[in-house]
Amino acid sequence: MKDLKDAKYQLKALFLRNNITCKVNDNWSNQHLRWLTELVLPHPSQHIVLQEMIQTITERLAREKRLANELFHQVKNWRFYPVVKALQALRGVKLLIATGVIAELGDLRRFDHPRKLMSYLGLVSKEHSSGDNRRLGSITKCGNGRARRLLVQGAHTYKHKANISTELQKRQECIPKEINDIAWQAQLRLCRRYNRLMSRGKHRNVVVIAIAREMAGYLWAIAHEVVISPVNSRLRVSRVPA
């Protein structure tokens, strides 16, 4: 995905240098790709560069699909697949994000409190204290940056009203009710918090980081509800009190 993003940025930079404005609103759709193939630049060398960039983007899109399809089949044999499946009950957490978070962090049950997970992800504020004065700054950004970016990506979905979409309903069908209840509680709280912070004039990036921090807490809560067995990978609810 990072390679794909870099290739798209390079193409946009080429358009910016040549004062080319895209006439298609839906970027990187089939219509947009057709518009790119029909575009002709004034100099032959520029046109060759354009064609190479389009080819690079097309190849990386196809590679991303191949890897995602392979991951979909391979992850089912993973010991942590029950947790990956359970985390997808949350809004904004699909297969790639759930798998990426668990691959980076491992067993979330090793954190005995959700604040420790938030701190490990670098989503807590820096503190500058002196005497009775306590000042909080930006987030620390320490810990695992990849997992943090995945959560931030999923946090953007909470800008919309709380709702169980058809796609989310399909992901929740084979998940225990206890976990779905946590996911619905998370959606209600995070959607309200997103809108409340935006109405207070907070910058969108600050709001998204705040939502991602609370998402980490709900990931921790769901992980503590799942029994991980090295032999049987079925999804079950833990009988151990939270």
C-alpha cells in the first residue's frame, strides 16, 4: 500500500508540474484510469514517463489484490485468527487492519490494562509537569508505528452516524453476541465523541487520534473475550471475568 501511494504521488506531481487538471471526480476508479490512458502530454518523453507511471500503478493495484486474496486464505490457519475475526466486529476494522494490528502487537491480553496498550501504541499525550503545573502536549508516537497508523485509518469511519451496514452485518454474523455488543457500544460512543470534538472546533487530525486511542481500548476488551487455542481455532467467548 505504501508503494502504491508513492506511485500515485509521483503521478500527481507530474500533473502539477504540467498544469494538468483531472476531469474525473472519483480518483483511481476505472473511469479515472481510462482518462489517464487517453491523456496525451506535449513532449514524447513526458508521455513515456506518464505511461510508465500508469503501468506502475496498475501493477501495484494488481499486486495489492493478489496479496490481500492470499492473506484471506492464509490467515484462517493462524493461531490468532479467532481474535482477528472478533476484531472485525468493530466499525472500521476489516480483515487487513485486524490482521495487521495483531501481527504487529501479538496477543493483546499481555497488556493488563487498556491504557498500557494505548501507551505502547504512542497514542497518549506527552506530559510536561513542573510542581503543581501539568501540561499535556501532542502524542508520544512511541511504540509500534504501523499498528498506530492502522488504527488511525480505521478511526476515520466514525465521522458518520452510528449504523450497522450490510458489510458490517456480514462480518458480525458468526461472532458471539457479547463481542457484537462491545462493538455496538464502541460505535455509539466513538461516533458521538467524533461529532462532539468536531463541534468544539478541534482539528480533524486531533479528533481522529482521540478516536484511534479509544479504539485501542475496545480492541483490548474484545481480545480479552476470545479464547485462543493452538489446536482449535474456533471463536469462543472467554468465561474469565473481564
